[in-house]
Amino acid sequence: MTDRPNGLTYAQAGVDIDAGNALVEAIKPLAKATRRPGADAGLGGFGALFDLKAAGYDDPLIVSTTDGVGTKLKIAIDSGLHDTVGIDLVAMCVNDLLAQGAEPLMFLDYFATGKLDVEIAKRVVAGIAEGCKLAGAALVGGETAEMPDMYADGEYDLAGFTVGAVDRDDVLPKLDAQRAGDVLIGIGSSGPHSNGYSLVRKIVERSGLAWDAPAPFAEGKTLAEALMAPTRIYVKSVLPLLQAGRVKGGAHITGGGLIENPPRAIAEGLVAKIDWNAWALPPVFAWLQEAGGVADHELRRTFNCGVGFMLICSPADAEPVLAALLNAGEDAFICGELAAA
């Protein structure tokens, strides 16, 4: 090939290959720290391999999920708080796996930006690696896309992809086993998690508060810090209960809130009869409701309202499940029952 003295380079077009390579080198130790049986968490290949036999499965079904963080990223970008959105990304995917009864095995991420800032990207990926450790999943790869003109300066977007496995007999929900009178157990959230942030940002705008103002609902934190509380990852507390066969269904309370998510885990002919007085509305949601003038129904179908995950179990299993969750450090409580439709 002939050198062209006046030829354009990729860097002149706005894409810095060297920065991308520097990021890969920086995050290799983060990925290695998520190693687990079945995956060696190596980066650099064209794809990732996972050995299901090494993970202890004989007759597994593969379950896959994908999600993002949504407009919560706008708060991260505006406030400079980039360290926990990676946990959010992992949580949104692996908690969905739990609702199918599956164990998270491996995770991949997609990071897209206009101009790659290696330091910011490393902070984001460090959060992803932390989320993977909390979930017991190996961070086996990902993609960093530098796309000038697609994103404004300083902006980035995230997507996550996870693969899990569940033994054939343990798939959730167990619709045929559900009965009227089965118990609903709520597991506490850390805040809005990663849902409803377009409404959150609109409420903050109406309030006139800056991101660095003291949070009206969380002492000692700025508004941004309080609203950036990362999504809880329920794998280590919930998965043993699923594998013990004590759960008939699980719902990850995401977009659609407590109105639209539980029905996805409930058999036809049954409905969730939620006791809205079974727990106190956490201060963050009380503030959002008051500052935004949000009606109860709108609040409940937009946010998790303090219940990040819901389990369905028989009355006989309710107390042991509740005790196990509390012993694992969760804020858990009976919040209703199944009833005939």
C-alpha cells in the first residue's frame, strides 16, 4: 500500500483507536476479578466461551436478558457520578434472570460515546465489574463504540447482556403450582433503581433544586447522590431459595412498577392482591410524589415504591423464605396474596 501524506486518519474523523486499546488494558484486571467456574473472564477474543458442565449443570436451559440504565445516565453525566451506573446495568439484567429461576453466568456490556474519555469509561466498567461480582457472573467481554456526531460531548449510553442457566424442573414461574392464598413477599429496593428517571428528572426540574443541593429526603447526601443509589442485586439472597424449590414465581419490579410487573409471574385466573399498607413508602418516593403531585396509581405503575423484587410462595413456605431473606440482610415483608380473578 502507498503512503498518502495528506490522507485522513481515523483519529481526524474523531475516533481514537489508541484510547480504545488503553481502555481494554485498563479493564482487563477488573474482568479477571469476576472469574467463576465455567468462565475464565479473558478479554480480547471475538467471542466468549462458557463451560456449563464446569458450572455444575446437567440438563440446563439457557436464559438470556438485555437491558440498559435509561435516563438515569443523564444524572450521572450532569453530576459526574459515574461509579455506580455499571452496577445498575448488571442489576437490571441479572434480576430479570432471577424472575425466570436462572443463575447469572456471564455478562457483556456495550458502551457507546461520542469521544472516549478513558477515565470515565474505566469508572463505568469498574461499576459493571462490581455488579458482576455481586451477581456471581463473569464479565466476559463487551464493546466500546466511539461515534462522533452521534453523541454530544461527555455523553454516553450503556446496554448490558447476560446469560444464565436453570435446570429444566426449576424454571419460574411455576404457573401450574400457584393457588389462591399463596403469599406475596416483597424485598426492599434501594430507591427508584433504574426506572422512571424521565419523570424523576422532570420532578427535579419542577422543584428548582440543583443536583448538588442537599437531598430533602436523605440526610448527608446531595440530591444527585441520593437519586444515583444503585439498583439492588438480589441474586445471592434469592437464588438459594429458588434452587431449594421454595418459590412459585418471582417478579423484578421495573418499568410498569407494582401494577404491571407482578401479573407477568402469575397464572391465568389469579391476581395479585397487594396490601399497600404492609410497608411504609420510602422517603425518596414520598418526596417524588409530593414534589411532582403524582397520583397514587401513577406512582405505583411508574416506580417500585420500595419493593424491588417480589416472590410468590405457598403459605407453608412463607415464614422460612421470609426468615432466610432477613438473615441474608434483605428488608423483606409479606405484602399480599394471590386471589381468584
